Amino acid sequence: ETANGYALHFNDEQYDLVISIGALQCLEHHEKFIAELCRVTKKYVILSTLYSYRKRNLNEHLQKMLEEDPWPTREYHPSHLVPIFEKNGFTATVLTHENKERIRDGFFILAEKK
């Protein structure tokens, strides 16, 4: 079954846990997608995506990338995403290391509903 990540066909707070691994970096509207993940869970969201070492303007950067590639892979700095979870009523913990080793190319956000 195919679903739209911006309008999931699940009820509000239908699941205890929602997991998204690698989807965000392929989407244009990250805020809409994260809001949908938050809408369908009653407790937790685990999200993994690609890490950007620079805190650039996401929209400007995407427009530049689209000039070269119609399906660019996006990278995010955690500071781009944590406020979106907070806006949707979650506390967010960022994980960039495992056993003192940097997670290669990405990071995780563990979000819990307040």
C-alpha cells in the first residue's frame, strides 16, 4: 500500500511509537512530514536522517540543489528539526554518537510527547 507522508491515513494518536528511518531526506516539506508523525502517535517518534554540519537556510539550499538534481537528498542539522518537534508538543533528544563513535552520515531524534 502506498501512503502520502504529508497526510497519513491513520487516526490521531493511533500508535504508541512511530519510526521514520531515511524518509525525511527524500521529502521537500520536512515540517509537514514531522507534524504528521507527531499527529499519529500518542507517545514517541524515532526519526533518523542525514546530518548536515552546517546550519544553512534549508529553503535556499533546497532551491540551489533542485537546479542540479530534481530529486536531491537533503541533509539536516538537528537545530532545524528539534523546534518542529517542540512546536508539535514533544521533547526531542538528539543522538549523534553510539559508544563514543559518531554515527556515520546521520543522526537520530528520539521525541516524546509532553
